[in-house]
Amino acid sequence: MKVYINDQWFDGNVQISVTDRGFMYGEGVYESLRTYTKKVFAPYQHYVRFKRSAEIMHLPFHLNFERFRDILYEGIDDIEQDCTIRVMLTAGDGKKTNFLVYILELQAPDEDLYTYGVNIGISRFRKIPRVSIPPTLKTNSQAHLRLARHEKAEFYEVIFLSHEGFVAEGSISNIFLVENGIVVTPSLETGILDGITRNVVIELARSLGIVVEERRIDVDELFNCSEIFLTRTSAEIIPVRRIENRVLFESEPGGLTSLLMENFRPYIFSDQSLW
């Protein structure tokens, strides 16, 4: 593992003070990126979201995009395989922040999951209302995610409902469903994170002539739709085989899910704004 902290790269582990407020109180923000053949996927989009989170948390962050991108490429320069890049900014000692980047083996699912799909459940825990924590904030403090994953440990992913009871998002992914040939996903007004891969998939679907609706989704729709899939940066598009006790497919993912999966990489590689 390679680690960058406050202007210097290290091979292996580094030491962070136990009094760092990111460690003690979860006062920090982060982003997770990935690479494709030594190219960082959507670095600008991740930078904008990272900076936005820092501003929400009142954490000073002065790197411009060009320097941010250069640091990422410094970290992957001698790494041939695809990898995960984690970027973090903590409150440090309360006076000076700590900026960290670390490079990991790609955190992606087994290839079999793209063929056989995953099982997901619905959490009894709700999304934190936006009046308490803005959904656009990616913060280190994620106790509710740990509680939800522990409760539904037998599932690949757990889906949160909003505090109003609408389908929101997973603990590590955005959710889509297919109804009558239309791709539907929770709207930002539901109180979800504006996932970067979520946005790409919406644009991809529309480029293929598929109608996409962003709206509030009732829980019942998850048990009456024809297809469900998840999106996240490290995993792209993951088909859902079963939600709770309802099986969506036995042999292979549904038609629109498969179509989007097949076209995802050609689409992102052709879009220069993502590189």
C-alpha cells in the first residue's frame, strides 16, 4: 500500500496521531476513486464532490484540481494493475488538517457476481434527514452504515429508506430498478448522494434511447419491478438477483441491466470529460 500524507509519499503504513479529530470524532471527508489501465476515472467529478464535502464540514482544502490530479497520478505511476484510490481530509488537531491519499488493490466484486447477481436487503435503519446531515456530504462518520450492514450481514448490500419512507440508496451504492421498460432511480430530492457512476449510467441509458425517471420510489415497487441493479465506482453496474425473499432472475440478469453492463465501458472510455 502506498500512502500520501501532507506532501509526502510513503510505502506501507504511516502514523497518524490518536488525537486526530478524524480518528477520535469522525471529523473528516473522503472519496473513493478507481483506475482503468493507469488512468484515473472521473478525477474532476470526484474532486468537485470532495471539495464540496470539505466546505460543508468547514475543513480548509486549498489544492486546485490540477495539483489534486497530479498527486493521484504520482501514486499510481509504478502500479500496473487497476487499483482503488482513497482520498481523505481530516480535521487533524483542530487547527491544521491532514490530507491523505492511499492506493489499494482494486476493491471490486468477484466476476461471478456480474453473472449470477447479488442478494440485497432493506434496512430498518433510515437515512439521516437532510436537516441533520446533508446527503451530499461524504463523511468518515458512518455509524448508521455499520449498524445496517451488521444487521443484514447475509446480504451483499442493504438499502436504506429515507426518513419519509421512500427508497433511498445502499450503504455503498446507488440503486436502480426497471419498470415496464423504464429505468427508475431515486431522485436527489429523496436525500441521496449524487453518485458519479449513478450519473454516468443515467446518461448512458438515455444515449441508448432508454427512458430514465428520477423520482421518489415506494418500497412496494422493489417487489413488483422486473429488474434491479446497483452502481458504484469500483464495481460499475451490479445486477440484483434477489431482494429479501423475492427472486428477480434465475439464470442471467434482465435485458436492460445486461444492455447497460455491456455498454458501460465503451461509453466511459469515449467520454473525455470522465478522464
